[in-house]
Amino acid sequence: MENLRNEESGIEQAGEDLFNFAVDREDVKKLLEYLPKEADIMRSRVEYELMILRIIIVGWSISYFLENSHHKNRLAELYWKTVHAFSQSISSTAGLMIGRDIDYFQMLRDRLDAYIEAMRRKPDPPEPAVVIGPEFARVCGNVNDVYTVMAGTRMFIATLGGVKEYLEVIKWIKVST
């Protein structure tokens, strides 16, 4: 019984840690610095979409890295419930500011579906980052901008790597060599 409580506590801590990682803005700020000042892009849109990408990639990474783990379903459920609560707060605040209802969680789900669909359309991509970067640029309205493509690619790779490193540290996956 004690082991079960400890395991549940560990899963709850992992869910909280991964959510905090997902909403941390430091990587977003760094990636925005790479965008040339003279580039014809909507910086605020890129920043907004980078945050969305980070949140959904953390959730996607949980299922990806813990595919065969008994922790996968519970951790994913905790993570997405926390994201849902966070989304409700953003939806309420933004709705008051713009004077109409928005559903931030639905927007996250739609973006996740779009990225997954983009990966499905690409036959045998060498790795998902090759698909995510261009799809990110398309979502931002900058489909031909290499800097926007690279920002999405870098966010995907950094986020995936961060989740993997965390799961290795807590020993839920084996350290890769």
C-alpha cells in the first residue's frame, strides 16, 4: 500500500514538473532572439505559437517516451488535466480582454491534431522535427521563412530532449548512450 502511495506521489510530481517545464518561457525568449529584426514575420504570433508548440510537445513526448510504461496513461492524464485547468484560466482572461469567448484548450487540441496530421502526410520522415518545423512556420503564416521553420524545429528538439532527460533522471526510461 505504501509503495502504491509513493508511486502515485511520484507520478503527481512528474506531472507537475513536466507542466512547469511546458509553460516555462526561457526557451521561447531565446528562440525569439534568433529571429532577425528585419524579418517580415509577426513576432507576437511566432511567440504565441512557440508556447503552444511547447505545451503540446511535452504532452506528446509523455506518450512517445513512455509508450510501453505503466506510468504513461496516468502521467498523461495528470498532465493534460493540468493543461486543461491552465487553459480555462487563459480562456477566461483572454475572453474578458477581447470581449468574446475563446477555448484555449480546444486550440491546443487543434494544433496537436494538425501537427500529427502533418507527420502522417509525410511518408517516412527521417524524424518528426523535419515535419514540425515547416508545419510550425505554416501555422505562423510564415511558410517560406527559414527562421520561423528553424524556431519551430528547435523548439520541438529542445522540448523533446528536455522531457527525455527528465524521464531519464527519474529513471522511467533508460539513459541513452
